Amino acid sequence: MTPWPHLTRQHLHIALWGVLPYLALAVLVAGSAWRYRYDRFGFTSRSSQLHESRLLKIGGPLFHYALFLVAGGHVMGLLVPEWLTRRLGVGEEQYHAVALTMGGASGIAVVTGLGLLLYRRLRVPAVRGATSRSDRLTLPLLSLVLLAGLTATASSVTRPYDYRLGVAVWFRSLFTLDPDVTAMAHAPLVYRLHALLALALFALWPFGRLVHAFAAPLAYAARPYVVYRSRGGAPVR
């Protein structure tokens, strides 16, 4: 007799796709607030540019800019329903061709950028020594999330799957507090794995260097100029 004889596959689907997302979100929000409250000076990426800059100048921008494209693709694919793109005149074949091309290119770019950063972290002793214990968990997990996403994109070439009728439906249903667990349970394995790894990453997000994404200096561009004056009172030009 099993320890939980009344548990079924449906219960497992509810736990994974109906309960776990909210738990991960709660940990993300509460953990970020706790980190900002008790470790405000650690709310950064802990720059290691002084230790090595050549690989950082290549891998850093490549990773971050490509990650913005990947995030934008997820927003379009998960939040914009299929009927809306059709109404805007974007056909299904055209949409998936653009998604495959742009998603594949940006996915390869972000994985390449992260690979350079991880290589730098492993090969440069000073950078490796500055790696925290939490980063030793979150950085490999981030790699798995990206690789699973890239694999899902590549698999759509040989095994077409319209994620906007499955994964996207489940994702949007989370905002209505009525998760469509069936839509996610019927998704291909690589999509489910990608989602589970992403949830784990979000739960660990506040406790490593990834938290610096919440401290981006967005107000810097609108910051007023600092006026310097000489001791005589005349402004320095």
C-alpha cells in the first residue's frame, strides 16, 4: 500500500501547476523584500570587473541584451492571445516563423553570453573566489532554464506544438486565480521542464546575484545634472 493511497495524477498536476507557481511567487516577493530590508548593500551584482574585464566586455552585454529579447519574446508569446495577433493581421505561420527565427537567435545569443561569463568565473581565480554559495546554485539553474527553453524552441521544428494554446493559456489563467492545470499538464515534457526550472529559479532569485535585476538604475537617465563650482563661486565649465 502506498503512503498516500488517495493521491492521483490529477493531484500532482494541481500541486505542480496550480499551487507551486503561487508558492514561487510568494518566495520571490517576500525574499526580495527581506533581502532589501536586511541586506540593502548586497542588493547588487557584486561587480568583478576589476578582476577581469576582457571577457566581461563581451559576455556581459551579449547576455543582457539577448536576455531582454528573450524576455520580450516570452511576454509576446505568453501574454498576447492568439486571436489578437490574428486580428492584427499576423497569420499563424508567419507568427511561428518569426518566433522561431528571433527566439532561436536570441536564445543562442543569451546562452553564448552566459557561457562566456561562466567560463570567466571558472577560469579567473579572483572571480571564482568572489562567487557566493547561493550563486553556485542559481547560476547553474539559470543555465538549465535557458537550455531547456532553447531546446523547446528547437523541438518545434520537428514536433510542432502551439504553446499559445497550451502553456500560454495556463500562464494567463494564473492571473485570474483559476489555473488551467490541464492545459499545462498536456504540454510536451520539455515545456513542463522549462516551466518547473523557471519556477525554481524565481524562488531562488532573491538570494543570489540575480536580485540586482530589481536594482537597475532606471532613474539615472532622468537624474538632474550635478553642478560643480569653484571655490570662487563661478561655475566650472
